[in-house]
Amino acid sequence: MTRGGQMSREFYCDGHVEVRHCPGGTGDPRHVVTFDHFQDEQTFERPAFSEHFFASRNIAATHVLTRTNAWFQYPEFDIVLAAVREKTRSATRILAYGSSMGGYGAVRFADAVGASQVIALSPQYSIDRQVMPNERRWLSHSRRTRFIAARNGPIACSANVLICYDPHGPDRDHALRIAQDIPVRMLAVPYGGHPVGSFLAEAGLLAQLVLDMLDGGADLPGLEQACRLARRHSANYMSALAEAQPAKRGALALRIATPAVILQPHHPPAWHFLALRLHALGNMDSAIAVYRYCVALERTPAYLFRYATMLLEAGNADEALGVARVLLGDFGVSPHYHYLAFRALLAMNQPRLSAGHLYAALVADRSNPVYWRAIGRIMQKIARNMIS
């Protein structure tokens, strides 16, 4: 397969993990290993993290992709790392690179792939609630994941690690926990959001940061100053700042979020956060209208799912069901999508049809208490229909 002018070849795939390699320029000592971030699309038919960036610059790169969001907790993953190491063995400058879940991988597996430098954007230490009890963003995946002790405990890493993170969000706890285990350098990006790479890219800073780390290091004081200067023109910054406001400051959050869509009218995350602020203030019609524009700009599963839940809340179960069917048809089977279809059909007073989707959700995620409690709702609805 041709990507960015170079041939990217898959050389390992076991159904859970795929590894691709793009060769670099002849005699170039640099090599990048990227680790996948959390994916809504559970398929390998997509570019790897930063694949186009490195291919377009003729920099050798090996990309680790995953089909399931299991935080690399696969029993056979040591085989994957050994295969990657064979690809990097001749390089003298190796960078491990990832964002969020990929940042977790870049830090934890840097030594295994021979990396001397690491860039971890908004990395997670663990999503296991027993390890990070305050982490709630990936609850359903945490419940379904069987954590491997060697990849869920203290980190060992001898590389030069740079962590970029938002100190005002939940990523702060993860960054500090990593720093307890290993020496790190930190680039704090206030209200850079998650993942912070979106802000850095918008500010025009990410590409040079990656290239500087490949060449041995980065100017953190200079980056911090550049980040401060970029805030006034950043839709990502305004959106994250609005998101951080407490509920009692809802009007202020809306005033902060609104200029973001004026600055970048074609930036879907800005419309996403504006819709959330309108929703929080109870302006449902405007929130749905904004989200409809957001999904027109970028038809991702995350946006479609949030849009459908707003439609359900507004009583538009018909349209919500249509979105749920699009999710199930175009983006793979997910318990969340089945549960969304269940809720829509139940709201449309079709409990027998909804039961099939609830069963599918339970089969995919047996540990989710929300799905089990929903059985009672179906039984009550069926009983009422029989009586009437």
C-alpha cells in the first residue's frame, strides 16, 4: 500500500495488532516507532498514528496499530515488540511516539523497541481503576480488559522521556504518576485539552517538536513561550478552557466557547464543545443544531454517538435510531451503539425489538451494570403493553 509517496508494508498481524513499516532515506540513522491511540473505528483500514507525516519526510517509521482499545494488554504483545525491535536494530536515533493510549505505549515499551527518545502526548499511566482510582474516562474498556501485571505496574524506561500534558485536566494525575517511576521532562500546556497534540498541531509547534526530539532534544522554555503566545488564536485552547468551567459558570463557559467557532469555523471540536455548553445551559434546540453542523463537518463515531444521545434527550427517538443504525453499520459492533439503539426503540414503544439490541450489548460487555438494570425497563414496558 502506498502512503505519502513511500511503500508501507504490513509485516505482522494477529487479528488484534498490526505492525507496518515505512522505509526511510538511505543512510538516515533516524527511526520512529508509533503506538496507536484510542480508536472509534475498530479496523486496520486506516492510517497509523502520524503515518503520513513521517512518510512525507522520508523518515523510517514502524507503526503499531490495534483493532481493539485494550491498552496493549495482549498476551502475545511481546512477540510484537520483538518484531518491531528487529526493524529498528540498525537505527541509531530511535523515537517512540504516541498520544493518550499511544503515549502509554511509547513510555512503557520504549526500552523494548530500542528507543532513546520518547514523546508522550497526554499519556495514561493506566486505565485500571485499582491503579488510577480517579480515572473514569474509559470505564467500560477498563471493565472488559484483563490487565497484565508487567504492563500495569511500575514503569521501567531508560530513554529520554518528554511528556506533554494539560495540567488542568485529568491527564495531570497520569503525568505525575509516570514521573514517580522514571525521570521525565514535562511540557505543561495549560488548557491544551486531551489530547494535547491537537493544540500543539494547531499552534504549528508539533511537527518541529517531533523533529527536534528525533535529533536529540527540544527547547522546552521556547516551547512554553510559544504555547502562551498561541493561546489567543487557538480554538482548542478556548474549547478546553470552556470545558473546564464549573456548572455554576455555564454562561461564562458559553462566552469562552463561542469565539472558537469564529476563529476556526471548519474545526469540528470547536463546534462539539460549543454544543456541549449550550446543552449544559438547557438550550437543547440550539445544541442539536450546532451538533448537526459538527457531524456534517466530521462524521466520526464519537460525534455521531453524542449527537444521537442529544436527539434522544430531546425526544427525537426516530432520528436517534437512524444514527444508531449508521454507527452499527459503518463503524463496527459496539455495546454502546447497541445500547443506543435499545434506548431509541424503547422510547418508540417497541420493547421486543429493543430487547435484541440490549442482548447484543450484554453479550459484548457482560460486566456493564447499566445494561443489566435495563432488563427491568424492558420487562415493565412489555407488561404494560400486554395489560393495555
